Amino acid sequence: MKTSPLSNLISLFRVPETPGSLFLSLEGIEGSGKSTQIKEIEAHLAKKGLRVRTLREPGGTVFGEKLREAILNSSSPLHPLAECHLFLASRAQLLKEKILPFLLAPGSVVILDRYIDSTLTYQGIARELGFETVLTLHQHDPLNLLPHRTYFLDIDLATSYARQDKRGGKKDYFESEKQEFYQRLLDGYHELAELFPERILKVDSRNAKEVTTKTILTDLEKFLA
């Protein structure tokens, strides 16, 4: 049976070879509640006596934070490939400097606010580079590492806009995009959930915060076991 180019690319990806440690990521469009749920996960793991490191993308290192500021404060549109390479540069440094060394110790958990799925969705789908292009750029170490579990916090556009309005503040580079862009992001995330069903768990984040937290922590216990 012939395999597709996309399937061939996906086969090059793997989880970190760090027994006894766990790599988690949270994904979703603006207002999905990632920051809130990360705090709940972090507190739950800390109570169990695990070493927890919470990081964000882009960022997490001195180099990455400078790239984050440059991207999110950009006053002019960046070429999709320029966007993508900036995120990859930040990611490679974060993996080398903060993620992989931390995971070497058993009983360690890294929680990441956005990772490869954001690039696949934002640049691959919304910016129309395509999944194959983005995955091809990630095919070499350490960029070909995937989380053990990704929680996709799923909300609709109306909920996203309502939560953003409630949050207030100046909109950044991506928050300023139009509704069509956000719809493409949602479509991209749903497509990824189907493409990586064993890794990505879709969680309805329109529910009360406590309900979303319970769903995530119940699933997380399976990995901790």
C-alpha cells in the first residue's frame, strides 16, 4: 500500500526518549483558556511532588523572548515563511536550552503554552503554507520531537471574541487578524485533531473552567500512572 507524502513526514516525528518524564502542550485560538488550564495542571502536578517547568512559545529563553517581541509587536505583515522560520528558531533554542535538559530527570513534566501545532495551524493553514511545508521544516532533530499529550481547547469564534473583549488591552499581531483568519485556525486545529488522534485530545473549553479542568486532569492521570 502506498503511503502519502504527509504520512511519510509524520513517521519522522517522535516523543522524547526520556523515561519517567512527561511533555505536555496546550493549544487553541485566543480566549480558549490555555493560561488558566496551565495553572491548574501545574498546581495538580506540584501537589504530586513532580518537577514542573512551564514555558511558552514563542519565548522561554532570552533569544526566544526577543523573537516573541519582534513578532507580536510587528506593525507590518510578515511573509508566511519569515513567520514560520522565526517560530522554528525560537523552538529549536527552547528545546535545546530548557526542555530536553529538564526532561532528562525522571519525575519531570514540561507544560508548554503552544508548540508545533500552532505553527501547523497558524502558518500551515491560516497563512496557507500547508502542513507538508511546515512538517518538512521540522523533520530534523530536535524539531521533530512531539509532546506525549496535547490538549486542544476548543471554542467557537463567538466565545473567542467575547473573552478577548472581556480581557481588553491592545491587540497584538495575531489578535488583530480578521474573522476569516480565526475560522481558518479553527479548521486547522480540528484537522490536526483528526491527523494526530492518539496525541491530541480535543476538550470543549466553552464549559465552565472547572469542567474543562476536570476533563484534562482525568485524562492526565492515565499518563501519570
